Amino acid sequence: MKIIAFNGSPRAEQSTTNLMVSAFLTGAEEAGAITEQVFLSKKNIRYCLGCFTCWLKTPGTCIQSDDMGELIYKFLSADIVIFATPLYMDNVSGIMKNFMDRLLPIGDPHFEKDEHGEVRHVKVKTNIPKFVMLSNCGFPEQTHFQVLKLLARRLARNYQTELIGEIYRGAGALLQEPKIQKIAAQYLVLLKNAGQEVVKDGIISQETTLQLDMPLIPDPNFVDIFITNMNTYMDATIAEFKKS
Ligand SMILES: Cc1cc2nc3c(=O)[nH]c(=O)nc-3n(C[C@H](O)[C@H](O)[C@H](O)COP(=O)(O)O)c2cc1C
């Protein structure tokens, strides 16, 4: 089984996204998968021109020649892909959105009605990989992922493939905070478990998903402490910069 994670953070190796993906992929490898993480920020991916050349004139091939040809090939070669992205403006990052848009050549331009009576494009003969949505964000609550949750379901429906797992982490930067390394390490074990489950069972279990969804710090005052600490940090960093 081949699992490829596409990391849409501009912070590449430094990103919390990378930390989360790496733990997940370690678990998947332990369970026997071949894995790879692609840092999209290091690739040359231009935005979609909306010309539909890839559908109407050169089916399956974009008019632009950049790294996306190779990335589509990689995408289709996977059994499972991970869309891994920091939350930007309640959504995927721009890098990830560009990547998603540029997957257009995979699709079929023809229309049909789906089982709910909604119009969609005809299912392609190519096997579209099943996928996991993985994200982390700055705010502490899990509610900030509402848009991504809906997007993941829409992507699965539009591409007629399966969403086999969702991993969302509020206050994600805390995973890189030395003061809570014990808690972060426990969370990374959960991520490893999720990676193993995807290989063994084809899906992340409800139990693991629920555990991954729990607040990182199980303190009823966590949000208030978070606000105080973050504001102190912001003020100190701004003051430091002014001095330099
Ligand atoms: C342009 C931009 C937009 C952001 N929008 C949100 C947001 O809507 N909600 C949120 O909780 N955090 C937001 N963040 C914070 C990031 O999600 C957060 O810093 C995250 O931990 C970055 O992950 P990474 O290290 O994997 O890149 C935003 C950050 C940037 C730079």
C-alpha cells in the first residue's frame, strides 16, 4: 500500500503539519505501507488558468508546464493520500488550494445526476485515491475546522472517492512547545495509531478520531489560559522587535 501526504504549509519541515504527518506516516510504515511526504511549498505550482484545455483540447494534460504534471502522476499512483494543511482563513492554505485546483485534469467534463439528484461530473475510470484530511490551526477550539470538515465531504463526493479519516488539531503550535512535550508525545502516539489503522483497517477508527479531537490540555480553564499566555507572548515578541 502506498500512502502519499501532500503538505500545504509554507513552513515545510518546520511546520506543525510536518510533525503531525510524520507521526502518522511512521505508524503507517510500521503497519507495512510505503509512504512519502511531498512539501508542496517547494514545488512550482502555478494557479489554474480556468481555460479547460485539460478537458477539451488535451484531455488529462494541463496547458501549463510546471511541477503539477509530476504531482498528478504521484497523486494517482497512491492508494491513499493525505491532504495536510494548516488552517488559513478557516480554509486550506493557498498552496493547498492551488494544488487541489490543479487536479482538474484528472476529472471528466461530462455531467450527470448523482444519487441525491445533484449534478456532478461523470466518474472517471482512473482510480482516485481514498483520502485523509489533516490540519492544525492557531485557535484552541476544534470548532474552527467546520469549513474543512464540509470541504472534505464535498471533495469525496465530487471525486467519488472515500474520506477515510479526519485529523484536526486546534492550538497546533503547542505540539512544538517544549513545556508540554509529554502531552505532545502522547498526541503523536495517537497519530501513529491512526496511521496504523489506515493501513490495517482502511479507515481511522471512531475511537482514535475522538481521542485526537480532545483538547490537548484537559483543563476547563485552558482557553482563558491560552488567551493570557498568547497575548503575553505577542506583546513580548513585538516589544523585542521594536528594540532591535
Ligand atoms: C494567513 C494565515 C491565516 C490563518 N488563518 C487561521 C484561521 O483562520 N484560524 C486559525 O485558527 N488559525 C489560523 N492561522 C494560524 C495557523 O493555522 C497556525 O499558525 C498553524 O499552527 C500553522 O501550521 P503550520 O506550522 O503547519 O504551518 C493562520 C495563519 C496564517 C499565516
